[in-house]
Amino acid sequence: MSSDQTRQRAEQSFKKEDRARDAQKAMMEYEAQARAIREKTARLKALRLAKEAKAQAEEPPARPTERRRTRRHK
């Protein structure tokens, strides 16, 4: 095996390891983003449910019914 072939194999091995590290880093970033989205969604859902529960607990004041005006014909 010549030194040229050895060098090529070493470069290929380095590139393969580099791609594996990049893939691992990308996967970690993807998982972190997914976790952040799930946490944010859960927080917003809790806020929405609390708001809905509060709105149901508070009865809106009774509105007086409005009379419709009728037009008088001449």
C-alpha cells in the first residue's frame, strides 16, 4: 500500500467521523427544539385551560333584552 492510498483512507475516515459528529450534533439540536416546543405547548395549554375555567366560573352579567323598533307606515 502506498502512502498515497494510506492518506486517502485516512482522509475518508476523517470525513466519515466528521459527518457522524455533525449528524449527532444535528440530532441533539433537533431533540432540544422538539422538547422546547412540547414545553411551550404544554404551558400555553395550561394557560388556555385556566382562562376557560375562569370564564366559566364567572357568569356574565344578564343583558337587558333590546326591543326592536318597528317602522310605522304612513
